[in-house]
Amino acid sequence: MSKNKIPYSFISIEGNIGSGKTSLVDLLSEELGGKKIMESFADNPFLPLFYQDPDRYAFTVELFFMTERYKQLQNDLTEPDLFNEYIISDFVFIKSLLFARKNLEDEEYKLFQMLFSVMSKNFRNPDLLVYLHREPSVLLENIKTRNRPYEQEIEAEYLLRIQNSYFEYLRNIVSYPVLILDLKQMDFVSNEQNYETIKFLISKDYNPGVHRISLSL
């Protein structure tokens, strides 16, 4: 990392289901030695039920996720960290609202939005938000490969709705830099050169607003 020191102390890696955000956080935090904040999605007991019956369990699953994200960020962001130069997270808190917007009925969403607005006041924005973009067809391949049973019923239409929700939000960010990386089928876990390319792009100094880069194999 000495060649390309990352100029951001708080980095959030985001992306759709199966995009590889958690893998990238693992790689970066291992190399940087920074604190990582990982979403504990596997601890949500309502998630398998949601994929089986979305209408019934949507509000419950989203409320649980938001509460868990709040607790994680509350623990890791509100207290000064004297031992880690970097904090790297595999989610941003606004994710709770983006998924809720696509999964909840209007009245449920209004209530959820009220709760979110109160909770979100406690957290600062990341210094850099990196969004890993892959087409739904690639995401479905990744989801199938990692073989989490409760994810196997996810359809391309659902992934597309989530993707559109992200893009609607990201394009309006002007207060801090957003880096959208179109990864296509790029494998940065097994291919070190691909990882080095992504790391180099993250190490660049960006102005506030959206920056989109398409990477080809």
C-alpha cells in the first residue's frame, strides 16, 4: 500500500447482493490493517422467511436489519479509534432505506422512514463510497456459487429493483465522492492483478459527486 496510500479514513463498500463487497472489505482491511465493519446478515432469523413469503415478512426483516446496522455503526463509529488509521465497512446506513423502499408497502415504508430519520442522525457520511456494480445475470451466478440456501430463490427482477434503488440514490450525492466500479465478471478475489487495479482506483483523490469507471477483463 506504500505506492498508493488511500487518502480516505472511512470507506464504505456497497453493492447489490452477490457483488463481492464483503470480499473486497476483507482484502482491503487485511492489507491496511484497519477496522472493518461487516454486516451480520446471517444473524437475521427472518431472512429465509422473507425470501419464502416477502409480503408477510418484509417489514420485519427490514426492521431487524436496520436495528443491527444501527448497533454496529453505533459501536464502531461514535467512539474515536486511536489504533486504526482506516475504517472499512461493507454497508452504509442508507442501505436500510433503499431496500425498504423496494420491499415495503406505502404505509409500512412511511413508518420505516420515520424510524430511519431518527436513527440516521447519529452517523457521519463515509469519506468515500465505493459501489460495485454487476449485472443481475452475473449476480445470480455468484449467488448460486456461494450456495446460501435462503438466497437461491432470488430472481433477476428483484436484483434489478435493488440496483435501480441504489442508482437513484447515488446519483444525487454531492457532499462526498462516490466511485461506481462496473466490474462485469471481474474476479478480484482469485486474480491479484484485478484486485490491484481496484485498489489503485480507490487510492485516487476524487472530488465530491459520482465517478463511474468501467473495468473490462
